[in-house]
Amino acid sequence: MELVGRVLWWSERDENGIIVDPAGNEFYFDRSVLKLKKNQIISRRSIVNFSLNRSIKDCLCACNVSLST
């Protein structure tokens, strides 16, 4: 199931960040799960589509993160 959220913060240096969904849940993500097209950049307040990474049990993590069109 695809979810929609907003990038709460993104660290270009560390290449990781947090997405917040409309219910206030926070999802960790890093550069390895980004699906960006050429010349796209991720930044604070970007609206993104993502999936819940079910292979990580200890925290909410996003995967397949892409900019919302």
C-alpha cells in the first residue's frame, strides 16, 4: 500500500531523514530507498509517496520513497 507524507527533515550530509504522514506518524528513511528521477532533489517539506518497510520491526521505516507528482 502506498502512503503519502511530507519530509519533516532531511540531512544532505548524512543522507537520511524523517517523513511524517497526515496522522503524525514519523518514518525514518535514507538515500538507499529514494527513487528519484534525474535532476530531482529531496528537501524539507517535499511531498512524497512511500511504502512501509515491513522488514524492520523496531521502528517505522519508509521504502520506495519518491516525490509526489
